[in-house]
Amino acid sequence: MIVFVFITSLLGLMALGMPVAFALIGCGLAMMLYMGISDPQIIIQNMWDGANSFPLLAVPFFMLAGELMNAGGMTRRIITMAMAWIGHIRGGLGYVAVIAAVIMASLSGSAVADTAALASVLVPLMRNAGYDINRSCGLIACGGIIAPVIPPSIGMIIFGVTGGVSITKLFIAGIVPGVMMGIAIMLAWRWSIKRDNPRVEPKRSMRERLVETRNAGWALVLPVVIIGGLKVGWFTPTEAAVIAAAYSLFVGVFIYREIKIPDLFGLMYRAAETTAVIMFLVAAAGVSAWLITTANIPQQVADMVAPFMENKILLMAILMVMVFIVGTALDFTPTVLILTPVLMPVVKQAGIDPVYFGVLFIMNNAIGLVTPPVGTVLNVVCGVAKVPMTGVIKGVTPFMVAQLIVLTLLVIFPQIVMWPLQMMSR
């Protein structure tokens, strides 16, 4: 019965139009009322405990780093470099979008920020070159959702804190799946443009390519520094976020000179505004997470899937279907915060590696960012491109299917995810 109270109160409040954070608090109040708990201090204490975490300091700094990268010209130079190398081949702008998305994912970890930056630059170019605009927007959207999978990932930080999983291990394990997502949508793009005849960019000389690569060099160094530093233990994920923000500020102000001192307040304000939304969600989820544990809901879920506990692949498939369905109705962060305390005990009880589950869980939630009716990233692309949602939903379908195929492969072959960790531990 407590599961029914949890689900109906949460969905009911959201259906009334209440913001998700307040719906989570209201859901907690409903569960407390049902369980006969009347101490209001529980809400305040668990909200405080939910947000009072050192690793979560990485969120505002990675948000700030993303703002500084976009304003400082790092994003534009990455796109220009990719265009110099492959813009001349058939469908080249689509491949540029994916390669730029993968590189940018390794810089900021924010799907919305990366997608907005990519769309603002590439949508006009792809429209002028004669590409189908709905398909182009779908490709850019699916490229943007690679950001939560490839490190540094804000989603993995939230999952790691909520589920008690090593963020560094999550970062390393997310590299191969993120690259596979990029390869999959490039293959889908190649297949989908067979009947199109877009205009291609002129082929650049080797000298021009090297010049553009040198111009983007400052941006390309940052992922190596972050991943390398995490691997050898020079700094924690939180410290990596500070380094990313400081590095982006230095490059934007002193190297590229596209950020002026008066611009900093606005950039910091936008980063703080986005961080406040995420952190309030995290704090509100602390209440429901505590009550979920107190009510023993994870054990009830474990009892429901008990017949599949012996078959890890089948259990993972069932959990991924469940997460995908929830992800179509909820945004990324609320889904992570709500489902992590419910599913992690089940995963551990079944003997599934929490890092492996975390990578697939985050990847599944990232795909939810391009699934209607919520589809936050789809809304961002539609807003930038000024096109209706109905057409973009059709355009995104082949790329979303390609990423679901990658997710299925990772469910069947978990060693693909765990291989980098095993190699680095030797």
C-alpha cells in the first residue's frame, strides 16, 4: 500500500502542475501521514542531509565551466575544427555535429547546455546546406544527450552521491558507452541521408586543418587533464570541476579573449540559477529517499522482481524498460533522484555491479531527454531552430533507436562497460 501512496501522491501532485521538487516534498508528507510520522523536523533534516555533500560541489563548478566554455569561444572552435577535417564529405555537417557533441560532452557534462550551443551554430548551417531540418535537429538532440554519459557527467555525480557509488569509477566506465552512442548515431545518420543531396563544405587544405586544430587545442587539452588526473589520483571529481571552471575562465579571458570582465556576473548568475534548481531537487529528494528506505519500498520492489534475480541480464533488461518508461514522463534529474534509492538495493541484492548499473541507468535517463512528452533536449532544439515539436519527434526517431540498440548491447554484454576499469586497475 505504501508504494501506491508514493506513486499516486507524486504523480497526482505533478499532474496538478506542481514543480517536481515541491511534488517530492508533498509526496514525502503523504507518506509520513500514512506511516503515522508527525515530526516536521524530519523534512528539514533530510533536505539538509540530501544537499550537504562535498561531491555535489562539482555541480555548480561544472555548470560554470560550461557557461565559460560557450561564452569563451571554446565550443565554436571545436565545431570549426571538426568542419575543417570532415565538413567536405557527404553528410559532413551531421558528422561534425556528433564529433563536436562527443568532445563537448567531455568538457561540460550538461546535455541542455551542449545541445543549445550545438544547435545555435549548426542548425543555420545545416538548413542553408539543404539538410532536412527535422532530421538535423533530431541528430543534434541525440548528440547532446551523450553529455550525461561521457565524463565529466553531472548526472553521474548526482547518481554517485545518491547511490553511494564511486564517481571516479562511473566517469571511467562511461567513456566507452558514450563513444558507442556517438558511433551509433553517425551510422544512423549515414543511413538516413542516402536519398538526400545536401550541399557539402569546400575541402580544406592540410594547413587550414592544422591551424583550426591548433586554435581548438586549448579546448582539447581539458578532457585529457580531467580524465588523466582522476585516473592517477591527482584530484577528486569535485576538484576536477574547479579546475575545469578555472581553466575555462583563463582560456576565455586571457587566451581567446572573448570573455570580458563585465560578462562574468551574467555567466555566474546563469550557472547559479541552474545549480539552484538542481540542488533544490536533490534536497527535496532527500525527504522521499529517507521515507522510501524507512518504508522498505526497495524490498517490496525486490520481491516483485524476485523470479528474475538469478538471471542478471533479464533483470537488467526489466529494470531498463522500467527506467525508460519513467523517463518518458519525468525529466532527467528527478528520475535519477527518485529511482536510485528504490533500485540500488535491488541491484546490490542481485549481485550486479553498481558502477555497471549506474552507467546504463544514466544512459537510459539521457535517452529519456529526447523522448516525448517531456523531452527537455527536444524542447531546447525546437526553441533554437524555431521548428514544431511534431516534426522533430519524427526526425529524432532513427537516432533514438540507434542509441537504444547500444543500450541493449550493453545489457547483454556488461564487459563492454567494465573493460576500461579492468584495464586501468592493472
